[in-house]
Amino acid sequence: MSITLGVGALAVLGLGAPLLALLAHRRYQGLAVWFRTVLAWRQSPERPADMMLAAAYHRNLSTAERVGALDDRTWQDLDLDELFRSLDRTESEPGRQYLYHLLRTPQCSTEPLERREHLLSRLAADPALAERVRSSLSRLQHPRAGQLVHLFLGPLPTRPRYWLLFPILAVASAASLVLFLTVWPQAFIAWVGLCFTNLFVQLFYKSRVERFIPAIRELPAFIAAGRDLGALDIPEALEETSALRSRTRQLGGLRRAATWLVFEPAGGGNDLAGSIYEYINLLFLLDVNAFVFAIEKLRDSQRAMQDLFEALGYLDAMLSVSRWRASLPRWTTPSCLPAGKALAVKALYHPLLTDPVPNSLELDGASLVITGSNMSGKTTFVRALGVSAVLAQTFHTACAAEWHAPLLRVRTSIGRSDSIVDGKSYYLAEVESIAALVRAKREDTQCLFLLDEIFRGTNTTERVAAGFAVLSYLNRGMDIVVVATHDIELIDLLGDDYETRHFREEITDGQMTFDYRIHDGPSSSRNAIALLGIVELPADLVAEAVATLDWQSRSRPGGVVHGDLAAS
């Protein structure tokens, strides 16, 4: 450490003073701007937004490796970014990225889910083991550990033909610095020239490798964490611990290379030591030399690094889920039903709500239409159903007292908005979303389709007609459809193929209240017009609305109108 600080001080004093004097002259202000730009460019880049870093591993996998993953629309509709943040209790960046990947990739068989359950149960029952796992993983908490994926996913840059020039420049720069005391001023002039040459090399070559350099710095900690975890006796994760042991042995040479070729001052909070290291690194090409020396070894080790990453990330992700389970007011392990149009959940709730109201649902041979006024809870219930369906097939956990369902592929069309950039209206965006659901129907996969206010962006007559056609199509076969809507006309059109439930509200003493509980049958509320009076619109306006509703009721076949029609 003292040697590092001494050399750094010489670098700052030897080069800094003459350059500052030179750059202070008005004639060289342009050069001063350039020099400040170089120094700013060399500073550590800001950490990307949390979800960008968390998704890096999943996003960089090949298309074949992401088969069965949740599509972007479903992920957004179910607010799974927020769910991920709630789940995330990982100790390491690799674990965080692998947790995201697991949540994004529901399983289509029970075997991996049962295997995860065995490890989750062991971690919950053995706090000492959980602490040992946590301690080993804590080596990889630095954000740059999230860049490890770039070393094994995707191509690495080729080593330039003139790469031997880099260590020669570094050695020459150091040698001229040592000769300051004996050969002055020739050694100083040579050193200044070498320093500017090294700055040019940094500008020219560093852009090709800068995203890999932070990861190289983390390789020793990465391999050491894998070695420590591989030494643990965890029969429930035998596959992972075996991979950790074998892969850390294979990566031993790479670890030694990274340890000797890349260094930085101990104690990340030491700003002075960090700044001095940045100067040294800038002028002696330490990171660039580290990369060109290690590149071929890295290329040969990509498969081993990925296996190590996945085994380590799996243990961290399971530890995170075990902790998250302990924070829930209630959870259950899912019971997997044979493929078929059947589903039964008891006391289901949304895990992101602070004071959720649980609801139960049972379907047998039919899909479901849910009606009710805005804010009554129907969309939240649809989302809660989708969230637990995803959790059941990723972490063998449902936010309910009971969960009985087949293995389902969740697809949604819930959230919606105009796209200013693409010039798309509500309706066009909705049509594209529904088309994706229709294309998702496959004979070898059972889907859970979740929809909210289908085709809201067009007129009532066409909306009902198109909605009926789509819902009838999606309901074919064993797929289960759950749709929340204000269009009560759909109930009669869909007939016995869909059961009906509703959420309700009450108006008491001029106040609207909700119980947020699901009730059998369609909504019978006529509170939408009553709200006109609550907000003190003119009495004759309210009376005309009531008279019109009565006229519509008499005009309909059977003289019946469902009050929920006005609740939209």
C-alpha cells in the first residue's frame, strides 16, 4: 500500500505540476479542456438503473435460453419490477441477476420446483447454513460484480496485433519515472511523452474493453466466493455445489492472473487512495494490460464462468426467497392439478399491498367474467391471480392460504396507454396486445389469460362484438380466461362458458365505500348515477339521467338493465 501511494504521489507531483502550469496559460485552454475530459472519462461510470443491472443476465441470454420466459407486456402489466424489488434480499449482484432471471422464467414441470422447495426449506430451518451462504456471497456486493455477465455471455473483443506495445509502454513509463533522480531533465521529458502516449492508447483502445474491466476486477472475489460455497455440505443443492467445486478449480489460473494484473487500493471509501490509483491506472495502462494479457484465458473459460455464475446465483436467489417468505403475512406451497380448466384459490392476496383483503375463487370447467365499478378491487384481484401464478411456478410459493392449479403460462392485457413515439392509439395498442394473446394459444401449453377492459379504446357496440369474439376464442380448449369488464352485455353473450363474479361499492351518507371482496354473480349496482348527486350536480340533470336509464331498461328485451353498465 505504501509503495502504491509513493508512486502515485510521484505521478501527481511529477506530471501534475508542469501540466497545471502549462494548462493555466490562456493559449492552451483548449488543451486544458481536453485533459479534463480525459480525466472525467476515466472516472468510474455511474451505476446503471437498478432494474437494468438486475436484468443484465437475462437480457444477454440467447433466445433459445429464454424460451418460456414472461413477455414484456405481461411483466409490465403485473408490475413485476416492483414485485422483484420486494423479493430481492440477495447478497450479491450475480444472485440479484439470477433471481430476476428465475422470476422471469416460470417452469413448465414440477421437478425443478420441488427441488427448489427442498433448498428453501433447508435454508429456513438452518440459520447457521444460511449465514454461511450469506457471508460467502457478501464478497460480491459491489455494483461492478453485475458486469461479470459480459465476460461469459456474448463475444469478447480480439487482442490487437500490437498488444505487446502496451506492457512495453507501461514499463518504459515506470523506468523513466525511476530515472528522474539521475537523468534530469531527459528522463522527465521522456516520461511526459510516454504519459501522453498512454493517454492516447487509453482513448483509442479502452472504449473497446471498458465494460469488461470492472468485471475483471471482480474475478478474484467471484472465484473465491464460489470456492467457499462449494465447500459447504448442502445435499439439497448437490448439483450446484459440485459445479462450484469443479469450476473454481478450472478457473484457478484465471483467478491468479486477475489478482496479479489488476489491483486497487483496499477500502473503497478511501477517496485519496482511489484518486491516486486512477492516476496510476491512467498513465501506466494497468487495466488495458490486464485485459490483453487475460483475454485468451477469458475466452477459453466462458463456459466455466457461466456455470459458476449460475450455481452461485441460484444459492443466493433461494436464500433471498427464503427471507422474503418469512416477511409475508401468509403463504403456501402450490398444489399442482392435472391440465384442465380448473382452479381453486383460498384467501388470495396481492403481496405488494400493505393491508390486503384476501379473496377466494374456484373455477371448474369455465372461465370468469368479473364486473364492478372502478376502484372496487377487480383489477387488483386479476393482478393478484397473475402474480401468484408466476410465483407458484418460479419459487413454489403462492400468496394465499391454498393454491390449486395446473401449470399455466400467464399472458396478460391489463395496462394500456397511447404511444406518442409510435403514434399508436389506445385501440391499436389494444388490438396488438390481444393479437399476441391469440398467437400464444398452443395445444401443448395451457394458458392463463388475464384481461382488463378489453377494447376500451373504441365504441360500445364494436367493443362488445369484438370482445365476445376474442373471449370465446381464448376460452377454447383447456385455457383459462379471467376478464374484468364494465360491459355486462358480455355476460349474456358468453353464457355458461364463463362464470360471473363482481366487486361492489356502497354509498352511505354521501360517501362511497368498498369492501374489496369478490361476490357471486354480476354486479347489480346503480351507484354510478347516484354519484352525480353526491358531487352536487343540478337535480334536473340527475333526474334526466335516471329517466334515461329507466327508458333503456324498458327498451331492452326482458326489461332488464344491469346497473354496472353506467359504472364505467
